[in-house]
Amino acid sequence: MRQEETKFLRIVRLAARVLSAFLLFIIFLFFFGEGFPNPTTLTAKELLLFAALIIMAAGLIISVKRELHGGVITIIGYLFFAVVNKSVVAGPIFPMFFVVGLLYIFHWWKWGRLT
């Protein structure tokens, strides 16, 4: 049973990392296509959404080395984003941040129980 759990957890970690790379690529494409926003020209809501996006991206990057911390930061950023922009919950991309954060936390939790 232990070998199957290890294989499953490796798949979970791989899925989280692949989804993280995809989401970071989407963020990169957004900034490359739109340009880095000038904070002085953003509305208060846009500034909050931008901050939440940066928090989510930071969480994804941190998750590579510190799964628990990065997963929690990613989820906090997503929840902050969802509170500011309630329509994001139904969108196809942004809920993936929440799922990736949960995958990292799940992997950290289960992996610690195996070792």
C-alpha cells in the first residue's frame, strides 16, 4: 500500500506543479500582452485585484520549495481575489489557483504522514 500511496502523491505533486506552471504562464502572457500596469492609473478595485494576483503568483512560486506555505499563500490570494471580485468564482481559470493550493497542501500533509 505504501508504494501506491507514494506513486499517487508523486502524481498529485506533478499535477500541482504542471498547473502552477500553466497559471504562471497565463500571468506572464497577460503582463506581456497588456504590459505591466501603472499603479497610479488603476482604480482601487483594480489595484486590489492586481495585489491578489501577485499574492497568488508568489504562492505558486513559493510552493516549489515550501508546499504548505506556498499553498496557503495561493489560497489566501485567491480568497482575497474572490472577495474583491465575486464573479471570479464562476470563471474557468481563477478557481484553478484554489485547486492548486489545495493540491500542494494535500501533498504536504500526506507526504509528512508517510515519512
